[in-house]
Amino acid sequence: MRNAIHKLAMKLGNNPRAALIKMIQGGLIFVFGVLMLMVADRVVVESLAQEIMALFGLILAGCGVLWTLIGYLSMSVLRIYHMIKKKD
């Protein structure tokens, strides 16, 4: 298990350009999810469709936050970990 986590950390921390792209994609997904929440609240009439749209917006916003977090960690923490372990 530890070896698998080490391999994943080395893989993610090795490419800062891909990490930045993940961060930007996550931010855009989050913004789209929040936009869906706003549309569901202000434009769609109260119904089951409004609730489903709001739920989908929440799920999208949550996925965007997670994707951004992965990109951020790949850019910072895992990059530092990669540089420390590379010298060993």
C-alpha cells in the first residue's frame, strides 16, 4: 500500500504543467456547478426539476473542488515530496 502511494505521489508531483491544468479545470467545474445552483434558485420554478438541478450543481461544485485540490496538492506538496525523494 505504501509503495503504491509513493508511486502515485511521484507520478503526480512530476508534472507541474498537468497539475496547473487540473487546477484550472477544477475551478471551471466548480464555477459551472455554482452557476447551476444560482439558475436553479432564481430561474427555475419550484418543482422536482429545480431540486434535481440544484443537486446536480452541488455534485459538480464538489467534484470541482476535489479536482482543484488534487491539482493544488500536485503543484505544491507532492512536488516538494518528489524533489526530496528524487535526491535519495
